[in-house]
Amino acid sequence: MSAQLLDGKVLAGKIKEKLKMQISEILKEKRRVPRVINIAVGDHHSACAYANAQIRVAEEIGIDYKLDVLPADIPQGKLIDHVRKLNLDPGVNGIMVHKPVPAHIDHHAVANQIDVIKDLEGVNVVNIGKMMLGKTSIIPCTPAAVMAHIDSTGVPLRGKEVVIVGHSEIVGKPLSLLLLQRMATVTVCHLATSEAGKLIDHVSRADVLVVAVGKPELIKGQWIKKDAIVIDVGINQVGSRIVGDVEFYAAQEKAAYLTPVPGGVGPVTVVMLMKNAIEAFSSQMGQR
């Protein structure tokens, strides 16, 4: 029996409908909608493609979204000044600095200048700290999308063996905190896990497997536990094909639920950014 595919477009559509209703209520009560600024430094194709998806989704939901493209050679100090100016603007509710940035820009340093209550991606160190304590509603978008997919299965996480392959600051690490808050038993694997020859052992006992490393079909289908939930965050170009980090067709024969690539986590990630915009707006309105 083949795995049930977790269609990201369908899930994103359901979440968008809820967010539209929230925006409608906000507009009635506040007579305005959340306004967000995405700062892109230089003209990168990948940044523009993701930004175009954001623009489309923001328009569908009813959020005021602006892509703020700055010159590729802007000094880091001037970029930080720009962020601080937006922090002080009461008409701006959410700010993000798009990756990639030019080599002379320290993205982490710039993102940490974003006001905690306007941090659209939840990457400010204060928000990361709050997430560790379970005290923030602004969650990094890709981990939030992964959690939404897992929740869509209806399978409770409490006591489940969850294995994350990849320990990045934007996916693996924050996702492990979210899963721990749900009382899952969490293992995080990385390069050293493979070097020690233990990756297959960990993957094969996962009730829930999340893979986010950016290596085409790294995880073989035969490693996967029968009836596992498999969330593939990776997206890789192999010749003319787009593939994930999991060997899709072989995994489909073992898993109970599986995200496709493309069309799985990606569409939900964009919607989660808009959810954060609404959360940020609501938080700011509560302080006024």
C-alpha cells in the first residue's frame, strides 16, 4: 500500500482560508491590515522567485506586502540603518531580510537588528530564546510548515520517536524545540552521525522522519520504518528533475504519509510567513 501524499498546496489552501477570515476581522476592527517589508539585497533569481510567491499569497490573504530591493553593494551599516528606520515606523508590522545576501553582509547580524515584535521569520536571537521557553507565537516558517504537515495527519506526537536529519539553524534546531514541546522523543542527526555509521540505525526507528540537508535522495526508502510519517524538506535540481532528500518512490512503499517534492513543505512555508505577519500585527496592536 502506497503512502498517502501530504499535498502542500491543499494544506496551504486550508490555512489561507483561516488567515483570510482573520484579516477580514482585523480590517473591520482596526480599519487597516498588517504591512510587511521583505528586504532583498541585490537581484538574486532565487530570492525573487520566493518573493514572488510571497507577493501572490499576501495578495490572496489580504496582507499589505512590499519587496524592498536594495543595491547589492550597500554597506552593512547602511542596511542596518534601513532596518532600524523600519523598526521605528508604526505603519510597518513585519520585517525580514531575504537570503541570500552578498558576501560582505552578515545576515545573522542584520536580522538581529529587527525589532523582536516585527521579526517576521522568528530569527532574532530573542525570539529563538522565547521559542526554547515556549513563549512566542512567531515561529520560523519552515519548521512551522513541517509541524503543520505532521498535524494534518492527525497522528499524536506524544511519545513518538522523531528523527530529524539536518541540524541547521533555520530548520533542524528550531524544529527540535517545537517537537520537544509536543512531548516527542527527538533525535537530531548530522554529518557526524553519518561519519559514525549510525544514520541508518536512527532513520530506521523513526515514527516521524524529517529530512532537511539539501542532498539529493540521501535517505533511501528501504531505511524507512513501516508506516512512518516522512517530511522531506529538501529541494534539489538533478538534471531536469527536482528531487528531495528522500528517495521518493521507494519511501512511498514504506511510509504511511509522505510529502512530495516539489509541492510539499514549500507552499506551506510561504503561508506560515503570512501567519507570522498576523501574529506580529496582533501583538503590536495589543501594546498600543
